[in-house]
Amino acid sequence: MQRTSILHSTGYTEQENLALARGQRTNPRETMVVLPRFLQPFLTWVTGMPFAGQRQIIRWTPWTLVLCTVCEIALGVVVGAAALSHSVMLAICLLPVSWILTTGGIRMFFVVIEHTCTHHIFSRTRWVNEAVAEIISVVFWTQHYAAFKSEHATHHRVTRMAADPDTHFLNEWGFAAGMPKEAVIRKILATLVSPKYHIVTFLERLKYSISGARIKKLASPLFVIGMVFVVYQLDILMYWLILWILPVTILFQCSMLLNILTEHRWPQDAAKRDLQEVCYGRFCGEPTPDTDGLPFHSRALLWGKWWFRLVFIFLPYRLFVLVGDEPHHDFHHRQPNSDWANASYARHEALARSRTDKYGEYTDEWGSLLDHIYASSSPRNIHAT
Ligand SMILES: [Zn+2]
Ligand SMILES: [Zn+2]
């Protein structure tokens, strides 16, 4: 974890900084066990890591995750519609919530559900995997089953090496191994607002969406025509553009860039496959403050800041970029057939037996999106948690 995330904050006394430093010496997730028991499942989901010995209350299946994701998208649209129907101030406050939920749900369908379909681990039935992937491709304008499967198989074989399609994507938009962190941040900001990036990436997605299986070539245009017809009939053009088109195009592509960039570390040697070097767990959060012996106002300040950062930094990151089992992408590379729907617990249980497998030792990086941008552009460092 990047130590800058807390210790460089201002406004703390020396005693409070010492308290924070003490808390950081341990696994951030283990420091959260001081919070009430009913919050622990939520904290496990946000951070991506259970505490030692935690029992899973709900075991997810692929279809319950699909249902949950549909609800997430519906909630995003409803929140957005409510915001637009009332005051400008409400719209300013709630539209970001709407966009985060809707975009996160759409990304979940592509990054997690369609991804597992290409591995044939969404369903045991081959045609179900293919059908679900093609439906996602039609509805959300994403890569079709065959293209995703082929490119992703290459990604697994040569992760972050020169032939990896993700490496091509990053190189195409100006990212490369060894870039100074400041240059990475500047390049991210420039790319996120670049019309060229969004137009080129969207046209690529659209090309895939209207190709593939024969029935899909028919289904894709029909879906678009049907959607436009409904929008016209209900006279909801402005709602459609703001609450659906924006998330499914520009915001989807913002999340995509941030996810691909932080999913792996750049290797020191682009010609050598080294999963231990390029893979790491992306965990979302920071240690709770150690407030022992501090006066009430200091405790309140530290806990207030901790909750503020959880709600306004870590939670949006988890919903918008780090969707589904993305914190455990390293585990997926090492064990592609593992229980992806319950990956937090599956990885945690596997690492409780041994933190090392045939590829080497697992590494964890804790923090925010910024911490993971820095981690992905830095050499491997051991953070055993
Ligand atoms: Zn995969
Ligand atoms: Zn990967």
C-alpha cells in the first residue's frame, strides 16, 4: 500500500499520526474487526478481503450475481431519473451516484459475467455461456463471445508481455513500462477526456457488437431500433442520453482504461512470462485509526476521516472500476477455474493454506485507485497480509 494515502494528510497532531502509523503495520482488513459485526460482510465486499476466520453468510451463484447486477443498474437508472425530475441541486448530488451504479453494473456484465462465459465457468452448459456472452455483447455494445475468448486466451498466455492485447491497448494510448508516475497520471487524465480515445474505442466496441454469430448480426440492429423506438414513444430522449448512453459509452470506457491499467504490473522483462511479477491483489481500503489513549475529539476526527474516505473514495472505486472479482484478478490468473462468484473467500482460504504456489508468492496492494495506479507502474514489492 502507498503510505502516502494517510500519512501525508494534513491536520493531524503528532500523536494522531503515530496512532495512524501503528494501525498501518497490520493488515488493513484485520484492523476493521473493531467495527460492529453487522458491518463485516459489507467491509469484506468493499475491501475484497475477509478477516481471518470470517464465515461467509451468503454464497453467491452466477445467476444471483446476474440478478444483483440487474438490480444495481436499475437502481442507478431510478436514482438518476428521480434526480433529473426534481431540482438542479438534487441532480448535481445524485447523478454521480446514478452514473457510478449504472456504469459499474454494465462493467460487471462485461468484465465479470462475459469474461467467465469465455472461460466456460459461468455455466456448465457450453451454449448457455455462449448465449449469455452474446446477449451481453448486443445489449451493452461489447466484444462478442469469439473475439473476447480469443483475445482473453492470449492475455492469459502472455500477460503484460508484448503480444498481450491489453498491452497493445495500453501502448496504443501512450502507456508503457517504466513511465514516471507523474507522466502516468497526466496521460490518464488526458486520455479520459480525449474525444479520439472515446470515439475510436466505442467504434471498436460497436464493430464487435454487430458482428459474430449469424443471429447476432440480426439481433444487434434490431435491439438498437427497438430501444430508439421505445425512447421515441415514451419521449424520454434526455433521460436516455444522460442515464444510459453516457454510462454505456464514455463512462464505460473511463472505467475500462482505469481497470486495464491497474489490473497488472508492468514486467521488468517484456519477453519473459512471470505471473508472480505481473499479478497482484488489488484491495480497496486502509487501516482503521488506532485511537487508544486519544481524547474524544481526536477519536471523532480520525474516525470521521476514515469513514469519509471509505464512502467517497474507496466505495466509488469498488463500484465503478474494481467490479466483481477484479480485486482477485491475480487469483483468477493462477487458478482460472476457481470459485469466481465467491472469489474473496476462495482466495483468502487458498492463501491461508499457503501464500506461495508454483508461480511464486502472492502479493497484495491496499489502497485507492491512485495507490493501484502507482502499484501497477512500480516493481513488485512484498506486502504479505
Ligand atoms: Zn480470464
Ligand atoms: Zn489479467
